[in-house]
Amino acid sequence: MPKDSGIGASPKRREDVRFLTGAGNYTDDINVAGQAYVHFLRSDVAHARIKGIDTSAAAGMPGVVKIFTGADFEGVGGLPCGWQVTDRHGEPMQEPPHPILAQGKVRHVGDPIAAVVADTYEQARDAAEAIEVDLEELPAIVDMKAALADGAPKLHDDLTSNLCYDWVLGETDDAVVQKAFDEADHVTTLELTNQRLVANPMEPRVAVGEYKRGTDEYTLYTTSQNPHVIRLLMCAFVLGLPEHKVRVVAPDVGGGFGTKIFHYAEEAFCTFAAKACNRPVKWTASRTEAFMSDAQGRDHVTKIELAMDKDNNFTALRTNTLANMGAYLSTFSSSVPTWLHGTLMAGNYKTPCIQVNVKAVFTSTVPVDAYRGAGRPEATFQIERVIDKAARERGVDPIKLRRQNFITEFPYDTPVALTYDTGDYNGTMDKLEAAADIAGFAARRAESEKNGKLRGLGINCYIEACGIAPSNIVGMLGARAGLYDAATVRVNATGSISVMVGAHSHGQGHETAFPQVVAEMIGIDESQVEIVHGDTSKIPFGMGTYGSRSLAVCGSAMVRATEKVINKAKKIAAHLMEASEADIELKDGMFSVAGTDKSVAWGDVTLTAYVPHNFPLEEIEPGLEETAFYDPANFTYPAGAYACEVEVDPETGKVTIERFAAADDFGNIINPMIVDGQVHGGIGQGIGQALLEGCVYDENGQLLSGSYMDYAMPRADDVPFYTVDHSSQTPCTHNPLGVKGCGEAGAIGSPPAVVNAVIDALQSGGKNVTHIDMPLSPGRVWAAMNG
Amino acid sequence: MPQVSMTVNGKATSGDVEGRTLLSAYLRDHLGMTGTHVGCDTSQCGACVVHVNGEAVKSCTMFAAEADGATVDTIEGQANADGSLNVIQQAFQDHHGLQCGFCTPGMVMSAAALLKENPKPTEQEVRDYLEGNLCRCTGYHNIVKAILAASGQDVGAIAAE
């Protein structure tokens, strides 16, 4: 019988009622009395020198409050990068300045040149059209290989080249790696592209800056996954404001997927301009603006080589990747192709020798940063595609080849710097084989063929490192932040509880799932526990939500804080019952003395804490409120196996996803309904990447996919119902809940399954197609079949 | 500026708007009814769907002036008279048909229009009808399931999870 409350139950989400009745409070729903509106005049060319900006005509337009250009920000810092990568020679990466408004040059379509603040949004837009900008156009830098060629035009004049860093991980001795390849019985090679994507949360970004002269205090309302990170970066690195004078609020946020982690120019601008204009300043991105200003994702070009012995054991893996950084280093951009990608190149397999080479490149395109999975989808795609190709070349079953090479003993130290604490890849694959009905595939293929369609089955595995992660380790690797999280458990006199958390919910259902944990620990009803998040004036300093870390890191902090509360409550209960603290037991919200019939209720103890007439004041303080910061000992390692079945229409090349099954090992699960939903959403995005999506620039650096007319988002009729199985559970060994994280898995695990399935379908039709780059549009598939 | 008048969720409203003011902007900025969301500028995403004289309309595609004299229904007016969720809203909650909630108002309004037109749609009909409503969170699984459930169909057998 499934539980109806507490850990493992699926109560209906409490946040849903407001979202279903139009009562949500998203940032664009916030209007501050007297607010003005800002419109950013953005570059319409990819690369140019700014020869002059004439704002005189615009300044006289109706409603204009003030016009800003790069010159207004000369005394202000630029947007910082939060991770310093050290290259293969021990040198720091090249790190160009990233001004709030362009200074000297524009470096991508969408780079903001000027900002018009006016009484209305329409007036701001009208005035922006009257600004005259004199641009000397320079050659666009779009292709990464060309950007690295000798004599290539430089995007940043002060850097030595367009190379951000040249990085290596794993076996650094080239001769050792080459020897492994020389001794191999077989080498499979694949060159592939992991195309650029746009995260596209349905809510565009918004920022509202407010300044109060009387108290010299700022408030920034913003669409962020991590309000404290924004406050720290903006105060310490950009505007030079004291943190205690700045409040950052991220209210209901309409999806993030990584792209709302980063500190953006518009946030700093609205905060700065609120004081400069002495008025609140609001900015709401249009979707078109989002396409040219939200950090984009992926964009890797890779050559991967897999060496095997005569028995098909993997003996070595070598990759060479070009990673596009775009024009500037977004907040965590530099860590994505390195520590979030290279470290995952062992996958689920015991390959003894691995070398990962990454060159990160500046181009005149929108900056690239973490997007759902961030580096791990790129790693998984390479590994799982090359294994599939290898299985075909060797004539072995792709599942059998994977199983043969699985890591089976834990903890396992990979050759690429991670220690997997636990997992059961064979067990998870067993679940997949059942969930996907692999045994029934042959019959389904025969049926499809009868209807003139090609049917393919694609399998892959994935592993990800989540819950990032130990501050001391990430610090050594270049992170300029700690990666703990924090929670405050505030028990009220009447026994209800507010839990202030550093994690931020923008769709993940924390307001429902987190109380399940606290309520179960104390034995009270979930309705007595409320989660507070998204406001730096209310919550402890936490690092926010990304990398599937909320429950594993912040949830652990919440458990630790709740334990402290329970320990103190037991002392109070012991005092009330004149018993020894060691004899106090807490069950179902009742404190009792072991072996007696004495008991006091949770509410009696909490009331005593705040009305301490009969209280051990000499031993403990009144009140019942505890905070814990939790810094994990390791990453967590969710892993899984996915299966996709497609039909390909040989006449048109159109791919239809017929079945999709996912078996994930997320360790313990707090709310199965929410976890399933996270996986569904990830698979939807992964299918989007595999079949539909692609951010495209032409050779002049023009963004061709700048709206939903051009960028193909997955729609309801592009996807099937998914089958998901989460019964394979190896709990995380180092956090108190034994949880691993589930937010990114679907997006990591699904693209290779889809592509493997399409290749399988084409091969079944006698087409010798071994790879097609995503998205697998009908045109590309048809061309591959008929090429 | 022209004045427009329309009945929104049963209440008479009026306001002075510019000719270029969109219906979505009238609802959000003039009436303060922020349940209707704007997720794009090309009429693709469907977060702004409302009903105008009973028809589902993308309110970012229509000028406020075009709705002069019309009856407009929005997400704010969908709950039952006692404030409880209506059948479609309840099905979305029961089946986890929303995550971040941003596309949800448009999804609920589109679902209502679909079920009015076609009270027992098939899965494919639901998917086809939602062609103009984007969701980035759910992979559509639980939205489709919720709409089928709201139509009174048994969804117990749909994809085990």
C-alpha cells in the first residue's frame, strides 16, 4: 500500500492551487509604485567596433527618464565568471571583461549597447529606435576551428587569441594513451556535434530594481534559481554594494533549466539604474530578446575514440572536444566542458585509460553556459553513441556489450577524478529490459515493416554527478564559490514550522516535497510545515537550485537542522516529564519516556519553548529554531538505462517516437510523483534535442533561430507517453536521506537513445548509416538514407 | 486614447488603451489580472490563451480594442463558485500536470476549449489540439493524462507511472 504522507508518498502539490487559479506571483506580475521601464538597444551585428553613440534625439523623446551607455558603467565591474579553469600547462584560462553595457565593441547579436529608461515600456522602445549607433563592422567569428586558426580575427583585443583554455583530464601522458590504442584489437571512432540549444523556460527573464533613499537599501526582484548567488556576485564583483543593503527576491519562477542560474547584465542594470533614476526600473524580456540574451547550452564538437581488446573489453577512451563559450564567460560557463563533462567520461564503464582534451573557444555568439545536464549530456552522448557504433562494428548485442563493461564494484575510483559511491548498473538494466519490453521488440518491428516503416531500438546508459558538491574539492578545481546549502527550521509556539531553505523551487515542487521529510521526522501533519524560499531577506545563505542538488544538499541541511530541533525539543520534554533526556522518544509527534506511560505532545513542548515558565533556563535557551549548513562529502551519482523505439518513414525521413522507457536509480525517493514528473520533463527536452531543436547562426553570426517560429520546441504531438521505472534504488551512501537527485537525468539519458534507435532503424532497412548529427530532422535523416 | 469595455469573468471592465495595446496587456497591466501569462512574442507558446466570446484565443495576438464589447474568460474565473478547483484544474493537480506553472493558465484554457468541442478526445486528439501550447517542464505526459482524466476517461492504464 503506498503511503499517503511522509517520505515515499505522493501528496498533491500544494503550490498547484495558486498556479491553477492564476494566483501565482511571477516576477513580471510584480509592479512597484512609480516604476519606469527599461528597453535595451542590442547589437544587430555579431562583431563590430563602436565608433559613436548619439543619444541626443532619443533623450528628447516623450517619457524618457534617462539613457545609459557603456560609458555610464566605466567605474563599475563586469559580470564575473565563477569558475577559473587551469589549462594543461597550469596556466589560468583567458578571462575577458564582460561589461554591463558594451564598451568599445559589440561581440554578439544581442549584446546590449544602450539602455533607455522611460515612463512606459512603449516609450522606451520608441526612444531606443532614435539612438544612432555608428558601428564599424568586424569579421564575425562563428566556426570554432576557424576561430582557432592562425591569424584569425580576435574577438577580445586584449587576449592572445580566441582560445579560452586548452585542458586535459585523465591520463595526461599522450604516449601512454597511444600505446593503449596501438595495442587494441579494435578501435571505434566517431566524430559528432552536440548542437547548441536554447534552454527556453516558458517564463522569459524579468528584473525589477528598487532603491530606497531613506535607508540606502536596494531590492532586486528577478527570475533566478539562486537569489543569494545573484546578490553575492552583483554586490561583490559588479556594483560594489554592501550585501546587507541589497535584498534579492526570486518569487515564483517559471522554469529555469540552468539558464536562470547566471548573473545577467539586466539584473545589475536595473539595480544600478533604480538609484541613478531614483525610480524603480523594470525589464521584461521578450522571447526574441531571450533568444539573444539568455545563456545558451551545449555546442560541443567532438572526436571520440574507443579501444577494445579481442574480447570487447574497453581498454582506452580518448576524446578531443571543441567547446563554444560564446562571446563572454557566463557565470559557470568554464566549468561545463571541463569539470562537468570531462569527469563523466568514464560513464558506467570500467575503462582503465581515459584522456579527455577540451579546447574552449570564444566566438561572436551568445554566451554558452549550463543547460539541463550541463556537460553530462555531452559526455553521455559521446560515450553511448561510440559504444553503439562499436557494438555494430563488432557484431555484438549493444546491451551485452554494455553489461560486460559495467562497473560492478563500489566505491569505484574513475580515471577521471571521481569516486562513484554506489550503483547497480546491471540491476537498473534489468529494470529497463522489463519496462521497455525489449523481448517484444522483434514483433513490433515486424508490424512496423508490414506498414512500410523502419523500426529501430536504441539503448543507452548514463551516469551523472549531482548534488554539487564538496566545497573543498570544487575550490581546488577552480570554483570561486562554496557549494554547500543551508536551512533554518523555525518552530512556532503553536507547533507549526517554517523551513527557510537556500534551494529555490521553479517547478520542482519543493513546497510539497520538503515538508514530507520534516513532517515524517517529527511525526506531525505535513500541513504544519511550510517552506520559505527565494528571498535573501528571509532565508539563510544558500546556493540555490541547479545540478539536481536541492534535496541532496539543501534537503540534507534541512534534515540536520530538524535533528537539532528534535534534540533540543527532547531536552525540553525531558524537563517537563522530569525524566532523563536519554530516555525520551519521539514518535508520531509525541514525546514519551521509554518504559513508562508518560508523554507530552509536540505542541506542548513547542509552547513551552516560547512560554518558558517551566523551563531549564540554566541549561538551554528558550525558543526552538535551528540552522544547519550542509557541505556534502561527495557528489551523488544517479544512473540509469533508457530505451527508445522509433519508426522512420523511409519516404520522408520523418522520425516518430513510438515508445520510450527509462529506468533510473535515484537512490531513495521522497515523492515518486514529482520524481516521475522530473524525468518526463527531462525526456521531453532530450527528445527535443535529438529530433527538433537547434540554435543556428549563419556565417555572419546572425542568429537564425531567434523565435519560436524558427527554433523548434517539442510539442505534445512530438512525444509519446513515457514509461519510467524508479524501483532500482541504491541509496547514496553519504547524505542523510540517501537521495541522489533526479532533475537532469531525463535530458542526459534520452538523446543517445533516440539517435541509437534511428541508426538501428536505418540499418534494419539496409542503409549503412552510422551517424547523423542532431537534430534528426526529416531532411537530415532522408539525406543520410539517400546520401 | 480609445476606451474599451469588456466583461471579464462576469464583471464589467473598461479602460483607456492605446491602439497597439494587446488584450494580454489589457488584462495584465490595466486590470492587474496577471494569471494570463506572456511567454513569447510570436503567438507560438499559448501561455496567454483566454476565451473571447467562448472561443480560445491567444490574447497576445489580439488588440484590446478588438475585444471591445466582448465576453472574456481567463484563468482567474475558472474555479467553481465555492472557490474549489474545477474539473480540469483538479485533474491537472491530481495528475501532476504542471510544474513551474507558467504555461498552466494557457493549458487549462485550451483544455477547456477542447473538451467543450470534443468531450471525449483520444490521446492523439489531445496532443494535436495542444499544438499551440508549449510546456518546457512536463514533457506533456501528465498534461495529456490530466486532460483525458478531466474528460472522464480512465487513465489508470496509461504508462504505468
